[in-house]
Amino acid sequence: MDEAEPRSGQGSPRDELNALLSAAIDMGFKLIAKHGSHIPFAMAIDSDGQRIDLVVDDSQVRDVDVLTSSLLNQLRSMCGRNELRAIAFARNVEYRSATDGSHVDAIEVNLDHVHDTAVRCMLPYRLSVSGQPVLGELVRIDPREVFFRWSDGK
């Protein structure tokens, strides 16, 4: 599913990434509240400044690794054709807490912009008794995915 959403005005690369991060987190938590988790998805800004949402069809394939690979290939192909200038690639992950060894669920969002550096944000959450996600603290770490090579050599 690809949906275009008009974007008003042009912000800085960091403004565009922050807007994509906010939208990806919002969508991730809506999906978690409804389904308990979510498949990988992406939100991007195309070369004309329009936001597009991308997700792979999971009706035939349930393997998250296959879905992730398919979406990453689609995004890299679009970047190779200079169709995108900013990407937020989101996936639901589980990791082991460094503090107590417990398993922690999180939304991982890899952000990249053609005119800025890539970064990854992790937003841990837990599900309340009613099944609603309760947010933790957003953490910024090194990116897992890099879609663009920043032209200024950084």
C-alpha cells in the first residue's frame, strides 16, 4: 500500500526526519494497540516533498524477516532511482535489557535523509493489562539501516 499525503512547506532535513519519526511512532503504537505488534513499514518523503507510506503485503507471507527484506529492497531501489529524500523505516523488535536482563519490546525507527546523517531510535513499551502500549523513554543509537550516503562526507 502506497499512500501520498501532501506536505505543507519545506523544513530542514532534521525537521523532516523528526516529523517522520513522530508519524512512525504514532502509527506503530496504533498498530500495537490494535494487533499487539506490527509488521515492518516505512514512511518517506519523496523528491517532490510528498509523504508516502509503504508496507509490504503480509497476506501470503508471515515471516517478518522476509517482509523486512522485501520492504528494505523496495526502499533501496527507490533511493537508487532518486525517488526519496527521507525515510523512516519502522519495525517491532524485542531485545534483552542491559539493566536487568528482561525482554523488552520496542518500536525501532531507522531514519535517514539525503542531506543528513542516519540515526536509529528505539522506543521501548510494555502492554498494560488492557492491552494498550505504555511508552518508555526514546533512545537514540547508531543506525542499523543506511539508505543514503551523506554527500558532505560525514
